[in-house]
Amino acid sequence: MTQSRAAGGHAMGAGRRECLWQREQLPEPIRELVLDDQRLRNSICWWAFDC
């Protein structure tokens, strides 16, 4: 693997960890509402909510 691809993979992993951490910070009563909304909008938002 080239240096730039390795760095890109590390950044992608960091982004996914950040996304998961942010989801964990959501208060329980609204977590499912937020995640459901993200699932519904994901395909029209270039899969920005995949993590």
C-alpha cells in the first residue's frame, strides 16, 4: 500500500470512529429519531451518514 493510501485509510477510520462517537453522545430519547432520519436521507446526501 502506498503512503498516501495508507494515510487515507487512517483518516477514513478516524472519521468513522468520530461518527460513531457522536452517535453515542446523542441522548437516548432522540437517538433513534436522528439515526432514522439519517437512514432516510443518506442516499440523497452522498452517503454522508455511513459510518
